[in-house]
Amino acid sequence: MLWILFITTALSRTLKMPATVYIEDPPPQTNLSRAEVIRALEKSAAEWEVLNSTVDFKIVDNRVSADVLVSWTMSSYLPPSIWGYTTTWPGGEDKAIDSSLIELRSDCDWKTTDALDLQSTLTHELGHALGFQHSDVYEDTMYFSLSPGDLSKRSLTSRDRSRVRHAYPRGLFGCGGITRTTLICEDLSCAEMLFDDVQCCDDVIFEILYTPIE
């Protein structure tokens, strides 16, 4: 028997693509050069530019027109023990993110042994800029905590990548963070595999309606 599946996925808000990113010059206290920050950001952005997704980041020199601003902030203005913090602003009723602000610690040396890894931090914060919330799975880049010296969060896990493909799909009908598509399967195991991909994620709504084909 064949089954026809009607699949709906949704993210509360999504960033319009391609998304432009502007980086403020790092303060001297960070012990980072602008070139180092750009290289780290390029690698972080590449992680989110997942195959079969529309995610596309462009680093620009114009701060005013940027969709994502990477800035530097005193620790006293950030939550305790936080090295990076992202704020997003909605863009109206079309479920778009108008802009995102990534704030990184400006008064700390990012190269000391007790500092967080810059690339891992940027990869995580870019996820928030895309509209993703924290994952409850330790291995995921979007896990809520990062330890000094941990480089594993530089790379997205299969769950992180599934979130991207469902929220920013390529080649499917999508509007305002809502995606609908139809699949025909010989059995319902394909639906179970799709559900398993995103069941750990609070920000992705995943629904499958199915009916048999006579």
C-alpha cells in the first residue's frame, strides 16, 4: 500500500536570505584582529549554509544595511558568565526576522585558556540569528552551554542540520517560516525518520498528516 504524506514544518521567525553580516572591529582587550574574526565568522557561516537549504550569509562593509550585526559589549552588560548574546527583532506579520544583533565580550582576552572558542561561539550565535532556540542535546551546536576549550560546537550535528533544512528549505513551497510539502511512501517508516530528526527541537513545529492511496 502507498501512503501520501502532507508534511508541515514551521519556525516562529526566519531571517530573509541572503543575509548580510557586518562585523565591528574587535577592541584591543579581546586580543583579536579583525581578520581573525572574519575568518572565524566565515567558517561559522559555512556550517549553517547546509545543503538543500536557502541559508546564505554575506559579509559586507556597510553596517547600516546589514541584517546581522556582530558587535562587542562589556561583560557587565551581558548576563553572568555569557560570552555571546543574540537579540532578534521581528519584521512585521510575515514571520520574518528584520535584523539580529550578536554581542560578544569586549573586555576579555579571547585567547586565554579559560576563554570560550570564538568560532564555536559565533556558530552558536548565528543559529540564534537564524531564529533557532537552544537544543536540549549536549552534542548539538545549539546546546545552551559551552565550556572553555570545547571546539566540538564549531560543527553542526545532524540534528542541527535537520533544523536548518526544515526551517529554510530549498525547492519546497515555503512562506514566512512555514513549509509544506507532499511525499508518497510505501510505508510510514519515512514519516517516523523525519519526525525523529526534529523531535528534540522546541522551535520547529513538525506535523505529518497521512492517508492511504487505494
